[in-house]
Amino acid sequence: MSISLDFNESDYEVRTLTLDGITIRFRAFEDRVYVEHPVDAEHQKLNLYVPEEYYEGKTIHGYTGKTVPIFFSNASGAYASGPADRPGPSFRLWAKGKPNGLFYALAAGFVVAAPGSRGRTVTDEKGRFLGCAPAHIVDLKAAVRYLRHNRDRIMGDPERIISNGTSAGGALSALLGTSGNSPVFEPYLKELGAAGERDDVYAASCFTPVMNLEHSDMAYEWMFHGVNHYELHIVKNVGGELLESWVKGDMTEEQQKESDILVARFADYVNGLGLKDEDGRELTLKEDGSGSFRDYVTGFVMASAQKALDEGADLSSMPWITVEDGRVTSLDLAAHARYATRMKQLPAFDQWDLGSPENELFGTADTRFQHFTQYGKEHSVVNGKLADPEVVAMMNPMTFVEDRACRHYRIRFGTLDRDTSMAISAIFAAALRRTGVEVDYAMPWEVPHAGDYEMDQLFAWIREIC
Ligand code: DHB
């Protein structure tokens, strides 16, 4: 099967949609397969939405249909397959039925591209796994190339693609941002028949990027060291019915001892990065997890608390925050972690029984679950195999930061997010800044694991950089 990559611009529907008191009118171009030889046409396709005003020759915020940035928002979660999404109520449980980011982006006048991508759950008819790493990012790159290939057939400027995503999708957005045109993906793209175009994006918006997975176990222990009770609340939507369950308990003595070891290893990792804060101070850690890197991360939480205080929040019930004359002057990060609570037991990502979504992400076509750290492999209780380190590196935005990072990043990680350590996004922000690119990084106060919030601020940032 070979599919034409030429976008059929005459096949569309004009739709009107009212949500949240806002009415939008737009052209919907849906189900466009973006590779010539799809292996999973259900996911290897995108939807494109364009505000109708551009076809009437109007401008929005000074943009014409040819200059307007393309809001390229993936819907990947938990490294499962991401659907080519549509503007409407969000399917994310944490959004509680509120309109999704695609809707607000259209309302704000952007062209919206919603790419699907394969994820760890896809199999072919022989039961082989089609969506293990690096399938997700290969597909998203193919979608970017498809938009470039069709620059004369679509509205929106393919040189102003703003990638967006949340959690696993935030990690993929970060990866699109840092790995543009890397030759390591070329064989995969070629095999799928992706367009022969560039795949760099202009900017990346990353909500809670669950990234840098091979260092996430250590970072998690550094964050939640000493918090030995864990609670994971699972809500599953089964045919419209929400089924709740809990995984909770206390870490064993062995896990607590391993936590000490991982904290020390995290210090080695951070010290090896050679990062600096904005004032040029070296970001380092001692074996016990204290040091200037800890102060640097604490600074983001303090800035967040300060902003909340300035906006009228009452912090008096939080004795681990010191406020003097309206200024947040100190914050105990360990106490904050106890307050936030631990979600995942050790090891949070590369699990010894291969039980995490990430173990499945790093499987192969024939081996469903694999380890992706030497540490995990050494502790395996199921004699698991170790993933190819080159494939693990391909999924990590950090791999490409020095060489090919795009110029603009916006990263958000809520102070109550427990799905990964706040250190992960803080490291990413510092590594990016070192290369001289622009990074807007903040930790919104009391925000749990979530994305596509404060969209007006995101859109203002996009207009500023475009
Ligand atoms: C996501 C959440 C996780 O806890 C994780 O380990 C990976 C991905 C997510 O929400 O996408």
C-alpha cells in the first residue's frame, strides 16, 4: 500500500462549535495519513483545523492564513498510542470534561494540527509490537514533515510549528524540540515513507514532561527520599464508566536502603552534567542529596509560592514555608515532598518486575517489556533483558540538547505533580539555557499532574516568539 502525501485541500467540512461560552467556526481536514507506507493507519494520521476567517481573507492578531503559527499538539499519554484528536471536550480525566487545548487554540486564531502516533499498545496481526520506542517520535516527526511537504496546500506556516503535549506527550514535544533533523531517525522515517523534508519545529511547549527516563528512578528518590508511604490512585474509563482503584503501601526496608543508593547515584549524575544556574553558580549535589542543585530546584517552588502569595493565597497552614514581610524567604523541600505525597514506590520507572509503562515502551517487536537501566537489569526479578541503549537515548530529549535544540521552550511542572521528580524538568531547563536558547520554565502552585492549563498565557508566549 502506498499513500499520496499530497494534502487534498478540497476535502473538508466547515464546522461550528460552542463550548465554555465561546463559538468557533473552522474548516476540519481529518484523517490524513502522513506516511506513504503506514503500519498503523489508525494512528499514523493527523487532523488539521483552520479558523474560517483565514479563508475570508481576514487576519487574527496580525496573522494571515499564511503566516499564522501551527499549534501542533499531540495527545500521547503514558506512552500509549495517541489519537489524532479533535477540538472538543478533553478526553483526559484530569480535565474533567473541559474543552481541550485544540479548541482554545482555534479560538485564539491558530491553525491546529492534531497528530496521532503509535504507542506501546499497538500490535500487528501476528501479535508483534509496533509501537515500542522510538515509534512515537518517528511518527510525530513524519507528521511535521508532512506539514512541510504540504506548505502550499495548507493554511499555517510550517516554519512556525509550535509543538505541545502533556506528560509522555510533553516528553515527546520536548524531543521534537531538541532532536530536529537528527540522522538517527532517518532509517525509521524512510521505511515508513515519510516526506523528504526537515522535521525541526520552531518551539516546544511541554507540560509535565515525563522524560529522561533512564535517570528518573534516581531523580524520584532524590525528590521523595524519606517519604516511604506511596499512594497511586487509578481511574479508568471503561465504556464511559469511571472505575477507581488504589495501589498503596509502605516501602520495604530494602527499598528504603536502595533509595539511599539512588540518591547518591543521582548526585553523581547531576555533578557530571556540569550545569549552572542563571547567575553562573555551579549546580551540584552531595551524596546525601543536599547542595546547590537542591537550592536551585527549591527556588522554583519558592517562586511559585511567592506568586500564589501575591495573588492572595494563604500559606499559613504550611509551616515548612517561611514568609517574612510578604516575602517567601525559605522553603523545606523535603517537607514539601511529604506534603505532596509519594505516588510511586521504588523503583518508580524501571521496575524490577517489568511492570511499568516505560518497561513496555522499551520493549521490542518480540519482547514486550524490557529494562532500560543497568540498575533495573541488575535487580530484575524476572530475568528481564536490557533495551538497546541507543534506542533509550533516542527517546531522551537530553541526548540532543547540545547539537540541535530549537530556539524556544515553555515548560510547566506543577508543584503537586508526583508522576516524576521536579528535578527532571529543572535539569532540562538548565541544560537548554546553557546552550543559549530561550526557556520559559515555571512550577505552577499546587497544580497536580495535568496539562493544557493557563492556555491564554501559552498563546501569549507563542505570539511573543512569533
Ligand atoms: C504518564 C504518566 C506517568 O506516571 C508515566 O510514568 C508516564 C507517562 C502520562 O500521564 O503520560
